[in-house]
Amino acid sequence: MKVVVEADGGSRGNPGPAGYGAVVFNADRSAVLAERRQSIGRATNNVAEYRGLIAGLEAAAELDATEVVVFMDSKLVVEQMSGRWRVKHPDLLELNREASQLARRFDSVEYGWIPREQNSHADRLANEAMDGAAEPVPTSSPGWSGARGEPTRVLLLRHGQTELSVERRYSGRGNPPLTELGRTQADAAARYLGAQGGVTAVLSSPLQRAQETAAAAAKALDLDVTVDEGLIETDFGAWEGLTFNEAAQQDPELHGRWLRDTSITPPGGESFDAVADRVRDARNRIIAEYAGSTVLVVSHVTPIKTMLRLALDGGAGILYRLHLDLASLSIAEFYPDGLASVRLVNQTSYL
């Protein structure tokens, strides 16, 4: 299916209060298939333009489009996405990469410039966003999931590298700091998130590696960090600091059962079922306090996998089969009617 995307973004102050708008038409522009608009906090015009493009491409992907023609009144974005101009600014580089990744989902994507007066639909949406309009849903009917209302979007960021992660050791309640590379990873994620904008709050596990990662992101977003004990990593008990083989050698039978059964508890530790209970409580607190907003959660492998499992309404196998890199980003959305969706898993393009 071929669609036409028109996108726009703006900032009142450059940088200043910013927002974007995007509209998806059918091939002959006789019908509107989807609209998107969102206020993204304080940002530049160019960042807002890229965010509008990304939103338009995401909407086209949700419609299962195969061919996309994009029109924008930003000469910069059109030329950079067409490959004719280099991307020099680091904030725009991350957004360009994200948009390019989205574009690869389609059989073809073409970019064209149009005068602002011909981009009035997307321009109106962007201005509504800057006026504080809520993030939209598709104009006609709910998405394929049937979910209704505005979701609480949870950005799930894993902490950066520590010495224990380098050595591939169980790292639960131990409190190692980030390595130099880990701090570099945290800074890269922070730059990416800062360029995206739109985050209302930053929540973190109480452990140092998560708080260091969260602090970098919070600085880029001009927000404070709130600690939530429910986001702490699994307590591995006697296996803390051991490698996989070392833990298995201590008690092969127990270790094997633990890898298959989420109710099994490591010696002196915590079962994955117990983790699921507290992460579910944390998820519920987030939805209640930040309903309809975008929240950054900085945590660890097991809590993030569990949050994704809750969004997918999936089985325990997700914990054992899903891989999450250090400083990776995943996104889950939770709707007021109880439905949810996973929008992104293990993004590391900014590293």
C-alpha cells in the first residue's frame, strides 16, 4: 500500500516550547488515514521537524504501508534524509539514524520539499501540539489492538556497563558503579533522549549503576530523578557476583530448576515471581501518577524484561529468551482500558 506522509515541527523560541504534527494520507490524498501530534517540551525547530517525520513514518508502519512519499517544508530534513546533505549536529544525527531505521521498514521512501502553505494540515497539528494539545490517537477508529484512550508511555532504559557485566557475573543487589565505558554509554543514551524530549519524569532503581545512568538522562532532560524501590534488580542471594558456571557448580539441580521455574528462589535470594509482583506494583504506580504521559524508567535486565512481559501479557519464557544490551532502550505503552503494547525492544543505535 502506498501512502503520503506530511510532517511538520516547530519551536516557539528555537529552542523553546516545541511540538510536531504528522498526517498520513492514502496515495491520492483523498482520505486521511492517521494523524499524530505531540508537545515535546523545550527543543529546536530542527529537532521538532525530525520528530514529526519519525511520528509520520511510525504511523505509516502501523498501517502496513509498503511505499511512502514524505513531504515536508524543512529543506534541511528533506536534504539530510535524501543523503544530499551531511548531518553534523549530534542531536540531529541520532534522530536521522532513527528515521533512517524506520524508513528501512518500507519497500521505498521518497522525500520531497513543499512550501509551508502546502503543508497546512501538518502545520496545524504541530501548532496544536505547541498549544498543549494532547498526543493524538488515529482520527477514525482505535488501532488494531482495540486499545482506547491515551497511553502512559514507559521508556525502559537499562543501565550502562559495570565491572560485573564485563565479567558476566550475576549482579543483583551488589552496588558496583559504572565503568568509564558505562558512563560513555549513559551519556550517549542521555543525548538521544534529550533530543527526543517529551519526557515528564525520570524514575530509577536505587542501585548506583542505575542512578548514575538516570542522572545523565535527567540532566539532558532538565528533570530530577525519583527513586522507586520496585525497580531494583533481582536479589541473586548466594549467587551474587558468581559467573553462570560458578553458580551452577554450587548446586546444579537447584540452578537448573531456577532456569525453568520462576517460583524457584536462589539461596538467600528472590524468585522471579517475587520480582514480577513488585514490578507490577511499580507499573501500577507509574500509570496512576503519570497517566497519559511519557516516563523514563532506568532499571535492570529482570525488571525491564518483566515490564515488557506485563505489556505483552506473555509467559515466563520472555525472561529467558529476550536479550537486552547494556544501555539499551525499550518502550511499552499502557492504556487506560488495561490494554498495552510494546513499541520498541533493545534499541542501541545511539551507542
